[in-house]
Amino acid sequence: MRGLTFHSNGTVAVDDVADPTLVAPTDAIVKITMAGICGSDLHILSAGEAFGFEPGARLGHEFIGTLVEVGSDVHGFAPGDRVMVAVGVSCGHCVWCQEGIRASCEQASIFGWAPRLWRHGGAVEGGQSEYARVPLAQTTMIRIPEAVAASEHETKLVPIVDVMSTAMHGLVTGRLHPGDDVVVIGDGAVALSAVHCARAMGAENIICFGHHDDRLALARTLGATATSDVRDPAEIAEFAGNATRGQGARVVVDAVSNADSMQAAHGSVRPGGTISCLGMDHFMGKTPSVNWFDQFVRNITISGGLVPTGLYIPRLLELLAEGEIDPSPMLTNTLSLEDAAEGYRMMAERREGAVKVALKIA
């Protein structure tokens, strides 16, 4: 079969790779119909060697498809079912899964990630391929409701796998309630997802800060009540204060998470509010600096973190079926699998109009 693989820093390519087979009775095989390229994939493109990627490692962790085979210990699923696959593998029954912290599952692995972190036999499975083996399929797969299972809904479904789930994680841990004000710092797919989820969760004012006019326009389409391209943390804080009656936001989603964005977040949050860190700049050594004096004096909560794989997908699917969300505008470009490397370049170069690229595979 064909699959996108890591070659070296700066180079990915679609190659012939081994067809997946069942390794354990808890496995399933999925024929992938659409996959997304995530912002975290761009970190792999630029610095995969530092993360432990080896030449030939398959990529991709956002994918949906059709079941073609299930192991004998996978119940309630059958070939032909339309499914989405969580970002990572989780068992569903260890203490961390039971507490809703699935990223810390005792058997956790991430699709399309560094081989040294894969715990489920064989090569690392990647979602930017024609097929994938899904370990612990009972809890790692989610059936797509019939109302939204048809192919015309795929661009609505793919963002739910990761970026929408990540955004909901930030808002839930940020203790968002209907009527609250939300500030979102960033204009990438996670930030735009935070805007969209905040609207669906009943936020009153949703202010998005970014650097790209086309993305800020998209933020308004997805539910932002105000947007701004100011960059200075003090100017962001002033804008946010003016948009929230001088109080600041109850929840600030920092979808960048570096020193400047964290400073802006502290300036934008109200006393007793929450800063939810969802960005990955710290993976590249741009560590945010929490103002612990401000946190203490104003009772600020710091939350967020790595998405609990699959935890929020059922609720997001309900919101999609109810017509409360439609994240498809974020998938600004659709390419074939063979053009996946070009999709990476489009996103890495921040080409005009290219927010998030989808790969139509089958």
C-alpha cells in the first residue's frame, strides 16, 4: 500500500509500505478515506530527528475510514462500519483512562509518532496511509453516527479527531460556562477550533488574536465576536479588557504557548479565571514563563495539556449531528495522498488561505 513516511528533517514522501495485518485479537484494520495534516506534524517535518523519528516511520494521527477487519476480541464493530480513530491508543480501563486522562494510559501510543514510543508490536501505524492497524480497537475507535457517516460529511469529521477535541479539552479544563467571555490567542487550527467550540458551549464574547487576515476572517465565520491582529502582549491585554467590560476573560486559551503568548494570556484573564495552554511551541524550546506572582495574587488557574485521546469525540459527534458545530471551513485545502508532501509544505510555509490540509485517500 502507499503511505506517507518521514525521510529526514525537512523531507517526507509517499512510499510503498507494508500492508497492515492483525497482530493481536484486539486489533482492527481500517481503510482510510480521509486524513488531516496537523500543526504538530509540521514539528515532525522540521525536527523529527530530535524527536526520535527514523527514516521510513509512517506519519499521521488524524484519520477516519471504513472497517475492513476486526480481531476476535473486538465486539460491537463489523466490517463496513464507518469509524474515526482517536489520536492515540488507549485501553479504557486503567486508572488514568478511568480518570479521563487517556494520554497517560498505561498502554498509550500515538499514531504517526516516534517509533520508540510505540508499544503495540510491528511498525508505528500512521493515518496518512491507505490502511492502518488500530490496536486496542474497542476503545481507540469510535463509530460514526449514521446521520453523518456519508462521504460528504468527511470534512466535518476529520477536525473532530484532534483539533476540535484538543480545543474542547482546553475549554473544559478551563471551566467554561455559558455566558462566559473567552480569549483565544493564536489563529491556527487549534485556536480556530477553540473559537468554534466556545460558541457551541455558550460563550458570550469570543475574542481571537492572530497574525493572518484570512484566518481571522475564518475565526469570525466560526463564531468569534471580535478579532485583532495586534501582537504586543500589552495591546492584546488592552483589547481584551475593552471587549470584556474591563474584567478580562474567564477563560484564555493560549494556542501558541510561548513566552509572549503567556504574557498576553496573563494580561487578558480575569481574577479567578483560567489560562488553558494548548500550544506546542514549548516542544521547540520556546518555553512559556508563568507569572507565578500574578497567578497567586489573582487566583489564576493554569490548565490545558495533551488531549485525552478520544474522550471528547462522542460529545463532538453529537454536536455535529445536532447541527451545533461544523468545523469543515478549517479544512481549506483537499489533496490526494500522493500530494501529501505538498500539503505539508503549504502549511509549513503558511501559504495564503492554507489553514489545514485534508488528504482524500479513498
